Amino acid sequence: KTNVDTLTLTATPIPRTLHFSLMAARDLSNINTPPPNRQPVETKLQTFSEEAIRDAIIYETARGGQVFIVNNRVENIKEVAGMVQRLCPDVSVLTAHGQMKGTELEQKMAAFVEGQYDVLIATTIIESGLDIPNANTIIIINAHHFGLSDLHQMRGRVGRSNKKAFCYLMAPPLHTLSMEARKRLTAIEQFSDLGSGFQIAMRDLDIRGAGNLLGAEQSGFISEIGFDVYQKILQEAIEELKENDFAALYAEELKQKSFITDCQIETDFEVLIPDDYITNISERLVIYKELDEIENDEALANYRLRLIDRFGKIPLATEHLFKIIQLRWLAKNIGFEKLVLKQKKLIGYFVQNQQSPYYQSARFTHVLNYVQQNQRACKMKEKNNKLSLVFENVTAIHQAISVIEPLCVLTAVPA
């Protein structure tokens, strides 16, 4: 339906949904304020140990609480119940799983909610929809078999009151697991603070990939190349079709089109937002994204004032970042696909495709005229069919800006 606004609430957005938000296809807001008196769940990653299970159950029941044990294999759930009963003969144990009849399952869950049992051993059916404030310890057996969002959801079953809660992740030694399983377990252990769902979702996006732009897959790397590269290749293919097969149809658009879409910059200057300036990871990511979308000096100056107002004096590394953004604008205007500022030398690499219309444009003619008139200031070089422009003794980013600024094409010079 058209003209319908949709609000999606989630603790851990799936990779594709999160990526749509990061690429501005969806708006994203974070709710960072937890309910009153909530405490973070202490998360412990360890190998399977009967002693650890016994100690966790005894500690929780001694303070009047209840325990979840997640065992996602129905075949041996009774064996786990027998083990718990053997380790802690004084506690009452209940089992529940999705193969039970609805009425039986409902009765068992109601009995646990009412406090008739101390330990509930269940499959992942407890993952959502349960709010039992008295249950403040959860033990997840074979945690390496679960996804990041599953682990986060199950951990969320405890810590729903003002009591300190515990989550024990039982898994084989890390060195025996796959790389992805290790990343998942270390991530869930690392991000255990209140409101850490966004960081977990970001790590999930990094581990699993962003899924398909068009299609049903919600995660996975497209042809093993990743979503960003796929997106770039798709855009390049569209632009190539416009230029070669539909040039007449897109004539006006092609006149306004820049010869390059972006300029890669390499430098030995420190160019970033330091952790001690903006401590929140998600906040830094948002700021990087917003800075990347700014297109003129006025907007950049206003954004700089906003940062000062919110976070205080801007550190040198972030000042460098603002200058690099301006330098990149100039480089794109000139026609540099890559700009290297290292060891007191500035090197601009022109469009790599030698058949590009850039080399017949007024833009490149303007560059050639400048080089001919300023042979002491810069030198044109060609190596391995790559054309570059070299400036010596460039010791600062602001100096690099002033050096290449005369090469830029103003509105008086047609593209």
C-alpha cells in the first residue's frame, strides 16, 4: 500500500534490515534507555562443566530465584534433566519443548511462572514472549550452535527485574570451533551492557553479510563478494549501459555527470574520530555516514559546529578528517580516482580507463594547461598505463588543498 508509514521494533535487526538502514533506505532510531533499575546481564563463556552448572543453580535457588537451561535437542532433554537432578537433588526440575501438545506445554509454563519449579530445561521455545522476573540465571548448552540474535534473545529472558542476572554460554574450546562460531561467541560475551543490541546486530552484519537487495535472502554474501562490492558493480553496470546503449535517452544526465563516482584517499596522517572523543560505536558510525553525505563547505562548517556543541573541542585527528573531506571533493572535481598524501608527497591518479571521455573533456584540458604553465610545481607521469600528477614537499592536508585547488574546474569551464 502507498502512503503507509511502517514502524519496526527489534532488539537485533537482521543483517539486511540493518544494512538498509545504514544505506538510508530505511530510517533508524536507537532506544538506549533501559527500564528503571535494570542491570546488565553478566555473560560468561566457558567449556561444558557439570560443576559450573551445579554452582550456578545452587547460587540462584539459594537467593530464591529460578533457572533456565537451554538444550535445543529434544532427543536428550530428559538426560539433561536427569543430570541436573543428580547434581542438585533438592531442586525441582521441569522440561518443555515444541513437540509437546499445546495444553500440556501451557500448563508446564504456567507452573514455572507461578514458581512451582526451580529449573526449566527447554529448547529455544523460550526465546521470546516470556517475562519471568524471578528467573535470573540462564545456561545455554552448545551455545556455538546458535546465531548471534538467538543468543541475545535468550539472554534477554533473564535480568528482567532489579536483580543481578547471569548467562552461562557452554561451548567446546574456542580453538576447536569455526571462525564464525568464535566470532559469535566472543561478540555476545563482549556486548553484554544494556542496550547493546545494535552493536550485536552490527557484528552479525559483519559476520554473515547483508543478504540480497532484491530477493528473499536476509543474510549471506552475494557471490562471496559482499553487498557493498555487489552494489558498486551493479551501479557501474547501470552507468555503462547509460553511456553506451542509451546515450541519447540520458544525454542531459550524462552532461551533468562526473567522470568518477568517488576518490580513494591514502595518507599517513591520523584521520578519524577518536574513541575517547565519541565513545559510543554506533554514534561514531552515524557521524561517519553523515559526513560522507555532506557535499559543500557550508554544510561541513555547520556540522563541525554541531560536533563542538555536542562533544566539545574537536581533536586534531578529526580536524584532519574534515580537511580530507574537502580534499576529496577537489580531487573528484579534477578527475582523480585516487589521491595519495604520504612522505611529504602528493600523487593524484587520473581515471584509469584510457578510453574514458574524461581525456577528451574540457576538464582534462584545463589540467594539461595548468601543468604546462606550472612545470616547477608539479609533474605529469605515466607508469604501467597509469597517468598521475605528482606534487613534492606537501607536508600538511591544508597545503594539499591549496596545491590542487587551482586545478579544479569552475562553473565558467564546461565539463
